Amino acid sequence: MLKGKNYEGSIKHLNLALWLHPEDGSKKKFKRLVESHQAAAYFKLKNYKKAVELGEESYKTNTSYRSKVRPS
């Protein structure tokens, strides 16, 4: 949906994905991934404050999962 530029729809569907995801121990990594996509959608909507808030919250609540990409 992000590719189709339907950012509002993307945010709604990503919220639904989080709600439907099973509590089987894999949710932390999944949640971090979904929240990063939500932050990107908010950024595209020029809602920078919400994008930063969501990114910071995700980073603080999911400290055990870090991106494998390292700055050069």
C-alpha cells in the first residue's frame, strides 16, 4: 500500500496486522517492522511529529531487536 501512495489506508491495515498477530513470542520483531512502516507512512503524509514519536516509541520498547544495517 505504501507503493500505491495510500498512506492512510496503509496505517489502518498495519494497525489491523498488529491487532491480529498472535502472541507467540514473535510479536516484538513483527511489531518493530510494522511500526517502522507506519512511521514511513506518517512521514509521507508530512506528519513528521507522529512519525518521530512512533519511531522513538518503537525503538525504546523493542530494545532487543536492532537493525542489522550499520552506519558506514
